[in-house]
Amino acid sequence: MDAVLEILRGLAGSEDSLRLLFIGIASATVLVLALGISFLVLGAVDPVRRRIDDLGFRDEEETSGRMLVNVQTLLGPVTKYVLPKDEIERSKVTQQLVHAGFRGPMALQIYYAIKAFGAIFLPVVVVIASQWTPSYTSGEIAIAALFAGGLGLLAPTSVLPRLVEARLKKLRNGFPDALDLMVVSVEAGLGLSQAIQRVADELGVSHPELALELALVNAEVRAGVDRMTALRNLADRTGLDDLRGLVSLLVQTLRFGTGIADSLRVYSEEFRDRRMQKAEEVAATMGTRMMFPLVLFLFPGFFVVAVGPAILSLMKAFSSM
């Protein structure tokens, strides 16, 4: 800690120079934020746009498209400084964003802009808050600002995998119901596209994430995308192994011309067996998982009830002697 303080003092020259440096960074950050907010405010109070809004000629899609253009305009000058140069890293992060449900054209730019904003904004907050804590030295404030900047830079990296896991869990929970409904729909005489749309409509309330993914398949087919390509896109968007297996089964069924109902019934039975095996595996480990709650919570209470009266009797006997 002392070595870090000495290095910071050596780079800044003195504590006053270090404080001036942080004040300059805070001022630059506030200036950039003020310019961005001013651009948004000027666009919102434009009389032409306000007149169009009053007339009611702008629908929701146009409004969302204009907001996207505004975001692109704000992030455009800093995109080349924020985005990583490595194409592999960009592809990996883009895939994680898609699996987390963020499929917008500016998702990658917004993600890295949040990281950059956190790395800049949190140190500024620390520097501003240090004005009410005069007991801390400039070196300690500098270390706290660096720590806050690292936290703002690493927080999105740790939050994104959790969002991916949460969404995969929701998709995995809704997949058995979707598979059973698809088997029933196909056996009732519906085609594959109609069955997928029917399942998407039925799951719109209970499992909206999976229903949206299934509805996107039909939307791509109606837009002219090949059915096999649309099914593969479904597997790539979700990243769920169960859905990937279902998509592979449907692609093979369409390619070789076999019965969809028979294939879905076989896969449904196989999936039920797999789900039962997973449940049995979890049940087999339940004894080990219950050991720690028993030791920490149940055994102390048991010993208090069983041994407590004897200890009280002994204490009473010794106190009367």
C-alpha cells in the first residue's frame, strides 16, 4: 500500500497535483455528459418533431427507430475507442448478449459503453464524495478511485454470464411443456409451422421467452428464410442444448421426409428419460447437501433440548453446595 502511494505521488509530483488531476478528470466527464444530455434535449424540443408528435403521425416503431439513431449518433464518435480490436472477443461477447436476450444492433456498443462509463463515472463519484471526508489523504482517495474504476469495468463482465444462465434456466423450464404441446399439435394434424405457432401462442403467458423464440422462427419463415436455416437460427439464439437437439431432429426429419409426429414422440420419450435421470441424480446428492444444514441448524437445537436440562440441573446442584 505504501509503495502504491509513493508511486502515485511520484507520478503526480505532489498531493495537490494529484487532486488537481482528479478534478480535471471529473470536469471532463461532467462536460461530456452535459454535451450528450444537451444533444438529447435539443432533439426532444425540436418544434418540427413536437408538431409531428402532436399530430400523432409517429408510431411506436418509428419512435424506437429514431431512438436507435440517437443512440448511434451519441456512441458513434467513441465506438472505435470503446470496442475491442480482437474480432474473436467481439464475437464471443456478441454471442453472450444474444443468449442473454439482447439482440439489438447496438447491443455490443452499449455493453462496452456501459463498461467505459462505469470505469469513468465511479472514480468521479469517489472523488466528489471525498470532499465530505477530509480525513482521507489524496493517495487513499486515488486508490479508492482506482478500485471504483476497476469495479465499474469488471461489473458488466460478471453480470452478463449470470443473465445468460438465468435466461437459459427459463428456456429449460419451458422446454418440456413446449415439446409436449408440439407433439399433441402435430398428432392433431397441424403442420410444423402451424404447430410451432400454436405452441408459441399457448406459452405466451407461462414461458414468454421461449414463446418469443418460437414466434421468431415463424417470422423468419414468413420473411423468406429457409425453414432449416430458421431452425438452426433458433438453436444459435438460445444456446440451449435441448433445443439444439430438437432442431437437429427436425432438420433431419425434414431432410429425409420421415414422419414428424413419430420423431417428436421418440424425442419426447427420450427427453423424459433424461429429465428423470437428472432428477434422480439430484436426489442422490440430497443427503450430502442436507449435511451442512443439519450440522449448523438442527444439531445445535437438538443438543440444547437434550443436554440443556441436565446442564441446568448440574448448575443448580453445584450452586446449592
